[in-house]
Amino acid sequence: MIAMGHSAGAHLAVLVAKQVEALFVKRCTDDKWSEKAKRCMVDQTDFNGIATCEEKLTVEQKSALDDAFSKLLNANPPPP
């Protein structure tokens, strides 16, 4: 097992945060989210708040977001 130093862990966190941001931008744009859904997402500061915003998405939009998150998580598994 390889130990990850503080700076490496912080670097990884920044990379994943950028991927999550890009994921939201792509899903918002491609799936044409409503203004209410977009505003809600932008105003959130944590994932708990985002869960409430998902209620403003259509079933198809939420499914596309969930699928994209699953792919992102599979591409970036947590360290052991």
C-alpha cells in the first residue's frame, strides 16, 4: 500500500472537485436544467443541499446526473 502525503491528497481532492464541477456543467447544459434547478445547485455548499435540488430535476435529468456520478466514482475509487 502506498501512503498518500497531505499535499498529494489535497491535489487529488482538487482534481476530483474539478471533475465534479465539470460533470455538473455538462449535465446542466446537455440536459437543459430549469433556471430553478440551476440556481438551487449554484447556491449549495454541500452534497446534502444538492440532494434537495435534485427534486427540481426531471426523472431523466436526475438519472443522467446519477449515471455520470457513478462513472466518476468508478474512475476515482477512494484510496484503501
